[in-house]
Amino acid sequence: MIFQSIYETWRSLLDTLWKALGFEGKEGSLVVLGLDNAGKTTLLHRLRTGGDVRSFPPTDRPHQTEKFESQNIKFQAWDMGGHEAVRHLWEDYVCECSAVLFLIDAADTKRLEEASFELDALIGEKVVKGLPVAILLNKCDLEEEAMSTTEICKRIQYDDLRRMQGEDNISIFRISVLRGEGYQSAFRWIADFL
Ligand SMILES: Nc1nc2c(ncn2[C@@H]2O[C@H](COP(=O)(O)OP(=O)(O)OP(=O)(O)O)[C@@H](O)[C@H]2O)c(=O)[nH]1
Ligand SMILES: [Mg+2]
């Protein structure tokens, strides 16, 4: 009984704090972009199920997830195919969203240039102006292969991207969907824009 009452007091204090911080009722719509095999579908599945990781076939058409919660905010996301043949669809979905997640496979040195090309083209699009863009360097669990953030920033010319997008509107995060690490900070960062 005493534990129940301590628990309830604690919950109500947390709720009050949460509301005071302005987090209550926030909702966000995301579009998740990046080359094929970057880990987009795996990330969204993990977020939606709260931890489950499994394999998926390549995403061949845009798919909207059910609502899921992260950092006490309700999100809905467009999972976009990353294959070259369907990348032309990205732009149409960006305008519907309040934030962009761009996944890069940090362990794929060979395709970083291709990822950089697509990211650069995306940031150059009018529809992306003013939107928060979170660059997620995924697969950092592959410690031997994953490139350092410094190396990736240099190779994708991150300073130029920051100038184009506005320093406050773009940020970079190291994550591992497999381990469930890192993307929470990205969602916290996005929360400030909602
Ligand atoms: N090691 C490692 N593998 C991962 C991680 N996240 C995803 N993968 C693997 O990367 C592969 C591609 O994952 P998907 O989520 O299907 O990639 P996608 O970005 O949705 O690809 P498309 O739908 O083709 O655009 C799968 O084999 C995943 O298991 C991670 O954090 N670490
Ligand atoms: Mg996919």
C-alpha cells in the first residue's frame, strides 16, 4: 500500500514536470531517408515494437508506419525505399513532414560518396529548407568497419551542409539500431522543433 502511494506521488510529479517542460501532446511526422541497406526499416520496426529486430525485404514503395512513441512524443513516419530507382519519390514526402532522418551506413566506406551525393542533393531542395535534418550514422556496433564521425563529416562535407541548412537545423548522431543505441538523442533533438 505504502509503495503504491509513493509510486503514485512519483508519477504525478513526473507528469507535472513533463507538462512544465512542454512535452505533453507533442506529435511529429518524419520521413526516413538514406541509401538502400542503411537500416531505415529496421529502425522504424524497432521503434514501433519497442525493441524487436528482424530482417526485411528492400522497401520498394513508401510505407507509413503506425504511430509510435519516443521521448514521450507521438511520431508517425514514412519509411522510404533507398534504392536508386525510388529515390525520386523522397522529395514529395519531405513536404508532408516536420523532420527528416537521413541514415548513413557508417560501416560502408564504399558507398559513403553515394550517400553524400544524395544528402547534398536533398539539402539543396527547397522543401527541406527550415526543416530539422538528423543525420544518423548507423551500424556503429560494427566497431572494426565503422568510420569515425570526424572522417564521415569530412567526406560528406558536413560544414557545407551546415551552412546550407543553417547550423541549428542539422545535426549528426552515431547510432546502432541493432543495439538500440544513439537514436534516442536524435529524437530528443527533433522534439525541440515540434
Ligand atoms: N550491424 C548492423 N546491421 C544493421 C543495423 N541496422 C540495420 N542493419 C542491417 O542492415 C540491413 C538493411 O536493413 P534495412 O532496414 O532493410 O535497410 P533499409 O534502409 O530499409 O533498406 P531499403 O529498404 O532497401 O532502402 C539488414 O540486414 C539489417 O539487419 C545496425 O545497427 N547494425
Ligand atoms: Mg527499407
